[in-house]
Amino acid sequence: MQTTTMNISKMTSLVAFFCICSIITVASMNGLVIAERVFKVGDVFGWQEPGQDNSSLYAQWATRNRFQVGDSLSFDYKNDSVIEVDKWGYYHCDASKHIVAFNNGNRVFKLDKSGLFYYISGTPSHCKNGQRLLVEVMGLHHHSPPFIAAPPGYLAPSPQLSSGVSVSGTLGSLSMALMATLIALLWSLA
């Protein structure tokens, strides 16, 4: 009698475990679980005034990457600032009507909605020399390449792999591991 009760208890636990694994698997297959990435703006160059022959540095960097809702931009800088502005502020290097402004040397912006985001240096001459960034953030189910306006005369490079670093993964591999564990447990009961 006690063995039968233990087997029923084990089977109930396994059924609950199977249901949880199924929910996780379905959620990950439907794209409900998204990997969030942190992009270091400018990669190794960071956030600083580009040289005269490299004024399109940030436009090129933004073109090489694909940004999605949930990703973040990390600005790493010294003796400068990063200011989020509207479209007009971006094109005129005007921070007077800024959205947010920081000068602490390191700032991370969470891209919490789709659309265009505009960032400039707080030093007007730096901005005019190319230290400004325009990124297009795609919605969760957006699959076409982003369109990013570049300065006049700019030729876009071929797309390359993203510099985004995954900070959390999807649960697809976890659900597969859980399913394998469930199968092993069911096999041991047989």
C-alpha cells in the first residue's frame, strides 16, 4: 500500500513538472521570452568626439547593429556627457530641450519602446563633429532591417554581427533540459 502511495505521489509530481516544462517550452517557442542585450556605444572607441576623418563613426556603428525593445545602450565616456534629445535637437546639436542628460562617465539607457532614439554630446562642437547617435529600435516582432538616417554623403558598410552582449538567454535550452529530466524520471519509474 505504501509503495502504491509513493508511486502516485511521484507520478503527480512528474505531471506537475511536465506541465511547467510544457508552458516554458510553448512560451519560448512563441517568442515570449526574449534575450536582452547591452550594446556598448562605439564598441572599443566608446563615447567620445570622433576624429575629422571619422565623423560618421556612430552612424556606422548604429547601422551595424539591430536594436530591439528590451535592449540597452551603454555609454562609456570621460570629460563629456550624453544627452537624449528629440529629432530637432539631434540634427541641430541643441540640448536646450533635452529629455535626459548625464555627465557621470557611464550611463545605460534601456530601450523600452520601438521607434527612434536620439543622443548627442553635451559639448556642441563634439556633436557637430559627429558625436551623436540615432538608433531605431524594432518592435518585438519586427523582422526587416532597420532604417537609420545617415549624414549626407555617408555610405553604409555591409552589415556585420551585432556587438550586443546577451545578458539573459531564452528559456528554450532550459525547457529542453527540463524535458530530458522528466523523460529520465519517467523512465526510472517504469
